[in-house]
Amino acid sequence: MERRRLSLRTRLSFVLTGLLAGLLLGLAGLWLQGARTGIHEEVEAATRVSEQWLQVIARQSAASGINADQLLALLQPAGRIRANALEVLDAGGERLYLSPGPSYKQGRVVPGYFAQLVAPAFAARRIEFGALAVVIHPDPSRSIIDAWDDFCAMAGLALAFLAVLFIASRLALDRALKPLEKLLAALDRTGQGRFDIRLPAPAAPELARLARAYNGMADRLAQAVDENVRLESDQEVARCLQSRLEAERRSIARELHDELAQGITAVRALAGAIVQRSTDQPALQAPANSIIGVTGEMQDGVRNILKSLRSTAKNDQKISTTLRTFLESWEQRQPQINLTVALADPLSAIPETQAATLLRVTQEALTNILRHAAARHVSVSLRQIGVWLELTICDDGCGLDGAPSVQAGCGFGLSGMRERLADFGGSLTFQTPAGGGCQLCARLPVAHLSPCLEVET
């Protein structure tokens, strides 16, 4: 089962949020460094004050001497000195006294990884009182807890801000690209034969040009319908509409190439510049590379759209020449497949829309053979049988078990082939020959085809 891909809007929202998240992570690193420095300065200052106080007491008691009871009587009322623990040792190193633990945020602990990030290293200080000694143990734990509380508060605000940014960018992109949904709905209704839909001009210049192009197409299609009501059959109406559609497809393709493709190229160039100028900032390079990847996919998508929009059969060429040129090019690209061609000629009397249909059927069939059939030999023949023009494509592959794609190749698909042929009163059938493989037969009625047809092998 094919995994559902994220929409372009969601991916762009993730990229923007990721860029800001990278910036916030960089700022968090700077903040942690500053917090570590601040804790060191605060605890070091408190330790120096405690050391100086004890040194003054030691000098004052040096002349008269001080015993353990006197020293404890002096230190116990002081209790715990800010950010320092006091320990009294006798001459043998036995502990006589240890100041009580901190009462500020008592019982609180921080994660070990955070403590390692911000806790500076301190050395114990030893003050001699004759045979006794007082050891000062710097304790930054309360300052680390304060830093942890500040970090949690800032992290919460940052996450909330990123969430708001993601939602806001998603909504902004939804609003900016909403005209595309209207264009798609209008194209769907146009495909159903309704040409009364007109699109308002969006604020974005690129989308406004697409809307104007669609409105112009709809105007011309509506005019074509009015003109073709006088034609004798529904098939003649379909052929004229198809001709207009091909012209409008080329017009929209030009608009896509001139506007959207240029904008994507500019975005990709800017992302490339960010990558080149942020070699010392890995947090920025990954999102910038993601933008390059996304715009590359967008460029590929635009190219595929342009290929499907542009008519493959030129007005000034006969179908036999166009089809033969395409088959020769296809054979060169697929040297592993032996291709046999038999085309009827001349075919200049075939209308352009029917010629384009035959070419698209051939393209789609060969694409399905290449993707699914694993064939080694393929034959393509075009001949006239009475009033019918018959295109036959055979291969020696895996047969109908390699189910051809409904939407493969140039985007025409099996359903598209059948619908296009049906518009001209034609048909599309599949058979499995006795020797295996698959045989496709496309038939079109040709009213004015020249009877002078020669088969070329």
C-alpha cells in the first residue's frame, strides 16, 4: 500500500517551524553557557566570602587557641552558609560537624544531563584551626534548580510559540493557496462539459495569471461549444473541443513555466545560498537542505505537469512522421527491447485531435509495457480496415497479470485512453495471444482517410 505523502502546505509549515526550532536550539545553547558561567560566579563569590570569614576567625583564635567545643559553638548558630556546606574535622580526620542541608527548594532534583551541562567544577577549601580543620564544600545545587526552572519555562514558551507558528503558517498557506482549490474544482467542472465557471483574480500575481488563463480558456471553450452546436454529430463537436483544449493546455503550460517554475528556482537558489553560508551552523543546514529537496520535488512535479499539458503532436507534422519519430526515440532509450514497427502511410488526412489521440495511446501502452510487462519484443502496427483505423501493440511479456497502471506514463492512463477513443466513436480492447504476452487494439472511425495506404515494415 502506497504511503500517503504530506501535502505541500504541511511540508512547508514543517520546514519553517524546523528553521525556527534550529534557531531556538542555538539560542538555548548560548543560554546554557551563560547559565553555567553565572552559577560559577555566584557560587565562587559566596565561597570566597565564607573562606574570608573563617580565615578572620582563625587568625583571631590563633593566639589564644580554640578547641572543638568553641569552634562548634561558633559555627552551629551560623548553620548553612549560602551555596556552601561546612564540615569540621579533628586531627585524625574524623567528622565532628556537618552543616544542615539547604532548605531552599528542599527535596528538588534536576535531571542528571542538565546538571552536567550547567554545573561548574569547584574545589573544596580547607581552613586550619590548630589541630582542627574546617572544610568548605561549594554546593551549586540550588542555583542549578533555579536554572532548570527557568529552562523549563522558556522551553514551554518556545514549544508553544513553535506550535502557534506551525498553525499560523499552515493557515496562511491554506489561505494563499485556496485559489488553487477553486481552479481545480473549476477544471473538474470544465472536464464535465460546464464552461460557465469564472474565477476571481487572487491577490497573488502568479495565481491571478492562472485564473485569467483559465477564464480565457473557459470563454473560448464556451464559444467553441456555441459554434459547434451546428455540427452534424457529437463526434465532430468532441473533435473541435479537443483541439481547443490542446491549445489551452499549451497556454497554461507556458504560464506555469514562466511564473511558477521561475519562483521555485528562485526559492531553491536562496536555500542553496543559506547552505553555503551556514557551514558553521548545522542547525540551519538541515532545514535548508530540506527546502532544496522539496523544491526539487516541486520542479519535477512541474516538469511532469508540463509534459502532460503540452501537445505531443505538432500541427505541421503528419501522424506517421510524429509516431515514427517517437518510436525511434523510444527504441534508442530502450535497447533491451526489440521493437518492430509497421505504419500505414500517408496519413495526412487524419484530423489533429485523432492523431494526438493515437500518439498518446501509443505512449501510454509502451510505458505500461516497460513498467509491468518485462517484455523482450514489442510490435506496433497501424492500418486501415474499411472505415476503421486500427492501432495494434503486442508484446511477449507477462500478459494481463502485470496489470497496466490506470494512471501511468504521461498521465493519460487506461481510463483516459478509453474515454478519448470513445469521444471519437472508437474503442480499446485487450487480448492475450496464444503465445502469451498482451495485445492492445485501439480502433478509430476515419471518415476522410485517403484510400492509398501502403504498409511499411
